[in-house]
Amino acid sequence: MTTVSDAANIAPSPGAKSSRSPAGPSEKDTAELTLRHAKVRAAMAEDGLDALVAYGPGWRRENVRYFADVRIAGSSSFVVFPASGEVGAFSTRRGDLPDLVRRGWVDDAAVLDVWDPAPLTGRLRELRPRRLGVAHLELLPLVLAEALRKALPGTEIVSATSLMDRVRMVKSEWELARMRRSATVCAAGWEAFVDVLEPGLPEYRIVAEVEARIKQLGAEDNFMLIASGKDEVRGMTAPTPRVLEAGDMVRTELTPQMDGYWLQICRSAVVGTPSDGQRESFELFNEAVEAGMAAVRPGVTAHDVAKAQNDVFRGRGFGEYCTSQYTRVRGHGHGLHLDETPIIEGNETVLPENAVFIIHPNTFTPLAGYHVLGDPVRVTADGCEVLISTERKLFHSDRGTKGAAA
């Protein structure tokens, strides 16, 4: 294995970047790392785990990043976190190792071949865990699952996915500072979105302008859905070649990632002058967002927040559009994954202080078709803090008056 002290001897892969020096974490970073270890070990003790493995397939790396604070590019990665002792990281990509050791959040790192996972299984055999938790065990390839069982015949192997979801749900001040950086990028991305709207523009050009703006500001990634049209629109997709027309409402979920943390803004804008139906739709959705925010405080459930939003639709005679036929959820958590716990619909997850999630009653109604509106919030001691500065209004774009409020 490669240790932190070996960092100077590792040649970075071409183009690899590290935001930290070989000196390791700063004082604030060390405090954050200590806090994370304490939180995870307390949860492990509660669940009776002797060791935990965070598995990170290419599309779900949030738990590995929680332990390592490094952007991993390997198709598979792991962190071995014992109840006591050193923390080890593994990646299928050798180029990930320099950043892992320079960052200093793990004690050592090694390359792993998923077809020959001896370094990983050997590390676990040394720990001799009676009960091992694997975060994202449900996604672990069969070849690796079988290798774990063969290497640890006397060990009970259980899922630790929900454990890590619980741990990550409450954000530290260190994490919130990173998420507030994401909030400024959300605002800039939406500004770029509205700035380019005009008849004749294809959807993919809008997304290209947004991507250019947020990448200039340091966004690592961006999850973005879009839809344009009138009251026939039932949902959003990736951008298409569809060309904007006067009177279209253009909807988006714009979700940049900064320093590992995702944050989302949901807005809709009209190309030209909004219709009466589009104005009425905005008022309905804005009232629902505000009702959801008013319901937020520590101790309420995700269901309570969803119900507050849905009650607005029911009170206006649009209750049927709160069903799964027209919508999926009324919001979801944010953090190292873009769509994480809590899910704001149909579950009784209790909201703790400093949980972060977006409230978005996005759905179809006959007023103006699918409407998108929502803000990310932090649960405070007595309510919630809205994390983005972009005004909630029905934006519209006319030649010479782009971005004016309706």
C-alpha cells in the first residue's frame, strides 16, 4: 500500500490536480475529519459493526468521498474504516492514489483489481471483524461480494447504506460552507439560463451556456434537466434540439457540484409575455413552496413537508396532480449525492437540524403544463434557511428586457 509519507514519491497522472499540499489537512479540515470519524464510529457501535467498507461504484461515490474528501475517477473505489485503527482506501485507477495520499484523510491507498481483490480482502482479514457493514452492498458486483464472503467465512456481512445515509444527513458547518459555494454557482447558472432565452434557440444551446458559466466558476459537474413548450409539457428530460417558440415556458432543475457537494435550483421562465395560465401556475407553485418551508423545523417528518405542499394543491382543486401519475417527489436531500435522504414524499424520516434538502412541488397541472419551482433549505433550530439568493418569480425574457419579472 501507498502511505501518506510516500506521497512525494508518487508521480501524478497527466492532468491530475490536487487542491491540497503534501502537508496534509488544515486545522479546520482535521477538526472536520475528527468529527466524521466520531459520527461514523458512534453509528457503527449502535449497529454493532466492527468495521465498515464504503463502496463507490462510478455513479455513487458519495460515501468514499465522505471519508477521503477526494474526487475519485476509478470505476470502483473502497474505503476500509475499522472501529479503531488506520483507514485505508482502494481505487481501480492508479491516478487516484496521489490525491488520496496528499489529501491525508486516509492513512494509505492502493490500486485494486476487481478480479483480484486480494489487497482489500487481506486488509479485512487482518481486522477479523465479527460483523462487517458495507455501504452500497446492494450495488456490489457479485465477484466482489463472493470474494468478501470467501475471505471472511466467520463474518456477518450486512448493508451499511442506511447507516451512512443517516450520518451524512446532518451537515457540519464545514460542509455548509461548501454548499453555500454551490449556492452562488446555482444563482450564476440560472442567470446564464435566462440571459440566452429567445425564440429560435435550441434547448441544448441553453444548457451549453449554463455549463460554460458554472464550469468557469469551478463546478465539478452538473446534473440538469430541461423542458420547453406550453401546457402540453408533462416532465423534463436531457436537452433536445427542440427550438424555443414565443410563449414557451422553459423549465429546469439545475444542480451544480462544487467541492463534492451538490445543490439545486428549480425555476421556470417564459419566452415572451407570460399568459394568465402561466401566471396563475406560478402563484400556485410559489404558495406550495412557501407552505413547505413553513412546515420545516427539527422533529417534523419529510412526509409533513410534502403534505404541506400537497394541501395547497388540494385547496385549489388540483389535488389529483399530487399523485404519482403526475409527479415523483416534493423534494429530496442534498449533499455528496444530488438526490439523497431525506426524500420529501411518502416517508417518515425525521428532519434533524442542519439537514439540507430542496423543496420543489414540481408537477403537471392544466394551468400551464409541468411547472418547476423550488429552493434548497437548511433545517434551523426554529425553521429553515433558504440557501440560494435567486428570487422566486416567474422570469420572462423579451428582446431588450431579458430576465425581467412578470
